[in-house]
Amino acid sequence: MFEEVSAGGVVIFGNAILLLKKFNGDWVLPKGRIEKDEDIRDTAIREVFEESGVKAEIIRYIGMVHFTYKNIKGNETVYKTVHWYLMETNSMESVPQKREGFVEARFVHKDKVIKLVKYRDERKIIKKALKFL
């Protein structure tokens, strides 16, 4: 089994949370892999910016999730840990990075965001983040 560590953000602007729409139609939170010798907090900030063009600041650590998936070839199981941070931005301007596989970036009202998000673990992280607000 292969292990992978990522970090991402639940980015808020007022009453809205940043979501990214993947090419397959799934709505997700921005996240990505930690680079060599990179701090987890720095990864979260970098990945939010790289995937959405949004500059955000960390408010607090939310928690981590674990899951497994098969790699692209389907011949290896990956055990993934994602560290999530509650983040804030002062602008709703966003540009989805097509090279990262995203076709849309949107701030969605906090009352509607849970219904849009594809993955259960991301829905749980959003609910936890909203308790901090």
C-alpha cells in the first residue's frame, strides 16, 4: 500500500464557501499533495491558490480524514490522509485551474454547500468548519 498526505481548505467569504467543479461534474473542496519539505499549513494555502486563484489565510485547523482509493492504473491501493483548515478570503474572485481538472470555481452559500459536495468526508469537514463560525 502507498501512503499519501494532502492538505486543503474550507475557504469562507461572508456566508459562502469556495467549491470547485471537476470536469466530471463533482463539486469538491480545494486540496492537494504536500511537496517535499513543505509545511502542511503552507500546502493548504498553496493548493487553494493553485486550484482556484483565491488567496486565503488560515483561521484554524479543522481536522483530518483518512480514506483509501485505487491509483489510476487500478493496481495499487493508496491510503490517503487529508488535513483540513478553515480559511478566510477577502475576495470572491476565483479562477478554476483547468490544468488541475477544474471547470468552475464558485462561492456557495453555507446553507446550500452540503447538498452540492460530492464526498461524504468533505461534507463532514464542512459541517465541522461551520460550527467554528
